[in-house]
Amino acid sequence: QIVGEHSKEGDLVVNVTKSKKLTNVRASGSDDKAHLAPPVVFSLEQALEYIKEDEYVELTPKAIRLRKIILDENERKRQSKK
């Protein structure tokens, strides 16, 4: 699933289920709360205009989701080399 927009060209692979590793040593201000922009809510037409050639729009009664056609990162790399 697509979870954000990268400012540079290309895709940035992230694992949204992994949590940040915490240590007992803290530096002042290093663990400040991250500021996230609110999610962009697309209509169906906007989602179709926004996606790239390697992405799908999943449409359900409750949600419109953007996702990659090939979900596995390694498989996407193999396909791009062909």
C-alpha cells in the first residue's frame, strides 16, 4: 500500500509496522514527536490521475486505496531490470 509521497524521484520502501528502537540513553530533543501531514483524501478521478504506471487503485465501498501492482520490493526490482 502506498503510505506517502517522496520528494525525490523513485520509490522509498518503508515498513510501517516496525517501531522505532528505543535505548536507555537519551539525548535532549532527539526523541521529539514526529510531525505528520494529514492524509490526502482522493476522489476516484483524482486517484486515477495521481497513480503511476506501476500502481493500482483499489476501490471498496468504504475506501479508495492506492497500491503497487507488484507488492514485493525484490520482485519489483527484478521486473524493472527486464
